[in-house]
Amino acid sequence: MRPLCTCRLFAAKCSGCMEKIAPTEFVMRALECVYHLGCFCCCVCERQLRKGDEFVLKEGQLLCKGDYEKEKDLLSSVSPDESDSGELPLELGQVVGRAAPTGEARS
């Protein structure tokens, strides 16, 4: 017997504003997070991420590539021995992705 999927019982909620997403709305997805198109934006500069934009999902927060790079540079200047290449490894829970709308929200 399969466990009941609660996502079919309740409307999807936007991971940005926590409001319900109508089944007919277009959404952006990052792993299991779903966003209204207008809520899919960088938490630092608040720029709306669009199709093809690169982003990082860090601890549930979206960062555009530019702000992620700034954060990475700042952290590497504080502790330069994090890696030999100067690249900081992504922390667990971070996703690097390319923004792409996925169509209608599914509930």
C-alpha cells in the first residue's frame, strides 16, 4: 500500500511568498520548491530570475549567479584555504540550476 500524497489534497504553495498557487498558473521550480513567476527572484538583489538565468538554491533561498559569486568571493577571502582551486564547494542543500518555467502548477 502506497502512502497518501498530501500534495494532491492541498493546493501547491509558493516557496517565496507561501501563498497558494492556482492550478492554472505558470510556475518556476527548483527541486521540490515551486514559485510564482514573480516570486522566483534573488533574495539579495531581488532581481527576478528568468528562463536561462543561473541560480543557487541555498538553505531555501534563491541567489542569482552574481550574488552567489560575490558571497563565494567574500567567504574565500575570509578563509582562503577552503580549497586549492579557490572554488568553494557548494554546501549541502544548494542547487545550481538554470531557470526554466515548467508550466502549470500541479496540486
